Amino acid sequence: MLEAGSRKRNQPAPPHVIFEALTEPNRDPARPWLLLLDDEQHPRTLEARSPDLVVWSSIWPKRPDAVVRFDLPFDGTYGTDLRWTLLLDEPLPDPSLVGHLRKRLNELINANLRYTFGQ
């Protein structure tokens, strides 16, 4: 698998809280964040090592090979320096599709999830 994209951004919640949100994205119906588009599906958790690693299956039926890895290191104060990494089988799709996949992950994780924690 090849790395097709990766982003690191601080999340205001500690790693164990982020871990729970990623492994149980629908756990709090009052704060939904995994808002999928029509061409997306709920991921399965392929690997989980509390509190610092979560690996998802693809959220895109047209790219079942996609895997999303979340590294959740403590930031040294209170939060989490969350990094998502998108992994795809070779050959990589055209750059516009890769850009779309990266943008969607960034929206879901660094916008939707982040906003549920008040930022």
C-alpha cells in the first residue's frame, strides 16, 4: 500500500476520548460527526490499540482497498496530535480522485470531529 495523503492537526480532547470517537463514531447521537456522503459507507475498525492507534476500512465502496490509519499521540498538555494517513493499493488513482479522498478525510476529522469538541 502507498501513502496517498496524511495530515496532522491537534485535537482538543485527550487520546482516549479521540480513540473512543473513532472506534464508536455514532456513540453520541447529540454530537454526530461522521456525516457521510451518498457515495460513502461507515468504516469498520480493522485495528485498534487504545489509546494511540485506530485503523479503518474504506469509507468509499468504489475504493475498497483504501485504509485510513489514525495515530493518536498525546500532545504533552491535554489534547491529541491526531494524524490520519490514507493508504491505497497501487496504482494510485488519478490526482483529482486522490485530492477528493484527502479533502473528505480532512473535513470529517479536522472539521466535523474537531467541532464536536468545541473548536
